[in-house]
Amino acid sequence: MEDHSELSDVERRVRALETVLTQKGYIDPPALDVLIDTYQTKVGPRNGARVVARAWVDPAFRERLMRDATAAIAELGYSGRQGEQMIAVANTPGRHNIVVCTLCSCYPWPVLGLPPVWYKSAPYRSRVVRDPRGVLAEFGVTLPASTEIRVWDSTAEVRYLVIPERPTGTEGLSEEALATLVTRDSMIGTGLA
Amino acid sequence: MPYVSHADIGGCSDFGPVVPEPEGTVFHAAWEPRVHAVTLALGATGSWNLDMARSARETLPDYLNLTYYEIWLSGLEKLLIGKRLVTPDELTAGCMQHAPAPVAQVLKADQVAAVLAKGAPTERAPAGPARFKPGQRVRTRATPAEHHTRLPGYARGKTGLIERVLGAHVFADSHARGLGEDPQWLYTVVFDAAELWGSEATPGHSVSFDAWQPYLEAA
């Protein structure tokens, strides 16, 4: 196996697995290429940013988003796997929302793409339900002591999208320009837009 | 053998600081997106359901020592071996050694977009009326489950308020055990942090989770 010495153990395992599954006809390699391309180039947090920006500029859309997020998000073309039933939770001056999945890694793929490593890791999952202000501080976010904090633990198949507050001083910006201000972390609740 | 989930870590506090990363960073090695894609493709064969896959992952004995996609890889190997679709000797050898067992369907490239767009909605027609209404006080089941469950340990035996009725959904506890979809009413239940964490809770902090009706009783 010296000619494979560049491969790590886990790389070898993945290659072995793919080879066996392909030989057995359980997977179609071109389908894997489409899946990989989809989650690397097509689905990501810019989708959610467009939803947030629309909610900032269009009060009627925001009303639909808060009432039936699944349908409102589908208006912009985002739907499907891991976003089958969506709920939007809006931050206000007195209330901040944070999303977690303490039991695994549930995350709204159609609007945010695949989750970052920290979202799936033990430090975030274990602590954010208990010490949200301490976790926010690690993201450089400090909220007024009077701000209420709600942590949403995604334990079932409902997926949550945080609608951050629109930054002040952005009154003249277009919807497209506003979308560039919306960070992934602000839509999880570990950042401010 | 008792059922042990190593994934139920909400409220535990000895895992160190959170390490934020830039927005574009999702994968850290070329094999990670491949494991993700293979997992999705095999899920589409219908050989197991999402709850069975979660159960396979959370019961890995070394769960807390593995990276995220190592968990997915090990979980997938475990499911495949459990369903006799592959054998350990094949994974060691890296080539087929036994005739394939039939699977219901194989995901093709031109089907991927439609399959992802369709997703797997879990809402079902309810078997009866919802037992609880928004504003009602409920208490969660206090005893640990001897099987896959989505009632987190930190929320066992706690009193909270029904905030929203989410419809009837495939019940993860039954679905993971191969007992069918067994749809049950699902609710958002909200707890004051003091109910969960006692005197260390900060004022104005609440935690909600989504609970199927069998997790709850009137309080």
C-alpha cells in the first residue's frame, strides 16, 4: 500500500466505501457530482440573505414570512430538503433569537446551506441553551442586559430562520445592497446584521 | 443493552469555547462533501429513514471524539452493515465480494434536483384533536427513553408553556425503531431559563424546543 501513503485513513475508508457502493450499483457516481456541486455552489446563506433583505423592504412580504415562512420563502424559489417546514423568528430591539440543534445538526439548508462546523460541534450545542450571552461574546456580540434572549432548539423537523434587525442608516439602500449586509451568523442568531 | 445517545449534550458545559469560522467555510477536506453526498444518495434508496440514520450516528461509542463527517461516515457504514447491503470485509478490501442485495431505487444525476426540491415533509393528517392549546402549562416526561428520542435530557421533567401547535408529524421515537410513522401532534414548548438551569439562569432568557405530544402531560 506504499503507493497510497498520501491517503489518510479516513480518505481510504471513503474511497473503499464509494468503490463498493458503486460496484454494487447502490450509488450512481454522476449523481454524487450533482449533489456535491449543489451544496458547494448553489445552496448557501446568500439565499437566506435575500429573504431577509426582502423582509426589510417589503412589509407585505414580511407579514407573509412571519405567518407562513415556508410559503413566503418559496416565493423566492427556496424550498425542499431540510426546509420543508420553516418558521421565521424576528429580532426586535427588546428581543434576540438564537437557533441551535442540541441533539444533532438540524439547520435550514435551502436558505443557509450546510451548517458551519461550530454549529455542529459540542461547545456550541452544549452551551448556547445554558449560557447564550457567554456564547454570543465569543462571536463578539454583546446585547443590552435588558434584551430578552430566546434560544430555539430544533428538535423536530421544523427549521428556524432568524430575521435580524435592519441596521440603522441603511434607508437609502436597494434590496440587493441590503442583502450583502446580512451575514450567515445573523440568521442563526450568533451575529447582528 | 441500554440505549445510550452520546449526542444529547445540551446544557453540558465542559467542551471548551466555540470557534467561529468565516461564512464560506463549510468543508475542511475533499472527502467531507463526498461523505455528505453518499449519505444523501443512499438515503434516497429508501433502505432506512432519517430517524434511523440519526439513531445510528448518536449511538456511535466514540461519537464525541469524531469530527462531524467522521460521524456521518461511521454512521453510514453501520447502517449499511446493519442492512446487510455491505459487509465489513468489503469495506476493508475496498471492493465488492458478495452479490448486491436489491434496493428500492438508485438516485440518478437527473433526479437529484427534483428529489432535493421535494424534500421529505413530515407533517401528516392527525389521528385526533390536539390535546394541548397555546398558553397551556405542560410538564415533560421525566424518565429517559430506552430508544432514540428527541426529548433532550436538559428538558426532561420540566414545566413549560405550549407556545405554538405545529401540526401532526411523523413521530421520531417510533420511526427510528421501524414502528412506522405513528404521527403525533407536535408543539413548540417554551421554558423559562430558571426552570432549566436554576439560580445560574440569566433573567429574560428562555429556551424552546419542539415536543411531540407523547413527551408531554398537563401541568
